[in-house]
Amino acid sequence: MNTAEDENTNNRIAHAIARTVFLFGLLAWGYVVAMQLRHLNMVYDTLSEWLPIRLDYFGEASFILSMVAYFLLKFWETKK
């Protein structure tokens, strides 16, 4: 096996994961913002019955995950 090919494959997988985390984190954060604008008091409710996380904490975590993934993607682009 060629180690350069293995490294290229690992980089592509890492990029795909980072793009996915960025996109879904941004979409989840947008959902929380939209729900907060529509229902002002809903921000203190839980996300769902089976996932007892408050909506505002979920939005914060989603924003942080998308921001970290974005910076990783930008770091990898400048490293090339």
C-alpha cells in the first residue's frame, strides 16, 4: 500500500466529516434561531421528549460545532 494514497484518503474523509458537521451545525443553529423568533418562550423548553436538552443549549452547541468545523476547513485550505 502506498502511504500517500492512505493519507489522501484520510484527508478526504476528514474533510467530508468537517463539512458535514459544519452544515448540520449551521442548520441546527438556524432552526433554533427561527424557533426563538417564532415562539419567544420556547427557548427554555427541551428539544424533544426523548432528548432532554434545552433548546438554547442545543443552539449554542450547534453554533460552536459549526464554528470549529469551519475553522478546521479554513486551516486545511491554507495548509495546502
